[in-house]
Amino acid sequence: MRLYGRSVIVSDGNVDKAMRKFKKKIANSGLLVELRERETYTKPTTRRKTARSLAKKRWQRYLESQQLPPRQY
């Protein structure tokens, strides 16, 4: 019997290895991130405000990466 998805098969009684694989699968699927987002309610205006501020930070980081380095005299 093969199980796919968010399950891991324990081979040779190696539970630690199976737990590592399971945690990696859960982290890659984004399930924990979604669960944390659903724990508390955030108002739509707050959600938009944080998204806008993150976009500003990304834009500033991009502009800084496009700057020439300062001249060394």
C-alpha cells in the first residue's frame, strides 16, 4: 500500500527520519503559514496596508540594488 500526499512511510523503525521528512513536506506545502494566517482575523484595510508597506520595502530594496557604488578616492 502506497500513501502519497502529507504522509510518510516509516522504514526499519526509523521514526526520526520519517519525522524530518514529514516536517519538510508540511513546510513546503505552506500549510503552517496558512494556519497561522487563519488563527486571527485581520481587517481588510490592515491587510492592504501591510501589503502596501511590504511593496514599498521591496521597491526601496530594488532601487538600492540599482545604485552605483560610492566612489573611492
